Amino acid sequence: MPEEVLFETESMRSRSEVAAYLRDVADALESDGAVTLTAGDQSISVTPPNRVEFEVKVEREGPASGPGELGLELELEWDEDAPDDGSELSIE
């Protein structure tokens, strides 16, 4: 399935600026669930369902024998057409 980028931004930020941004995203997820991202003339709102796939990844890019670049990625994924009935998973 081809990937279509709907919003993307990249900039250098301090750790405290990144933490504040992540707190804003967390607050939006916890309240009504709608997350609005804005950068320059780009803006998008998404409303993730109550249950999403959450991926955390740390990766290293660069030569195997020298310094490279480390990255921490946080990703939320969900199917656009999946019904969101609000029910929780339970095991009995």
C-alpha cells in the first residue's frame, strides 16, 4: 500500500520544547481525542480511536564502525475505516 504524507515538519528544538509539544499532544489525546498539528501554512486534525497501535523504536543510522545518528520514534497507527465502539479489551 503506498504511503501518502499528509503533514510533515522537521526542526531543531530543545529537549524542553519537545517535551512541551509531546505534553500538548498527550493532553489532546486524553481530552476529546482530536489532535491538531500546525506548522507554517500546514495544518491537519486527526481523531485517533480509543485504541491505537503504539510503536516505540530507537534506531541508529550510520557506519557500523563509527559514530552515527540515533533516533527515537513514537508512532500511533489506526485503520481509517475501523469502527470505534469505545469498548475495551477484556480477558475472562
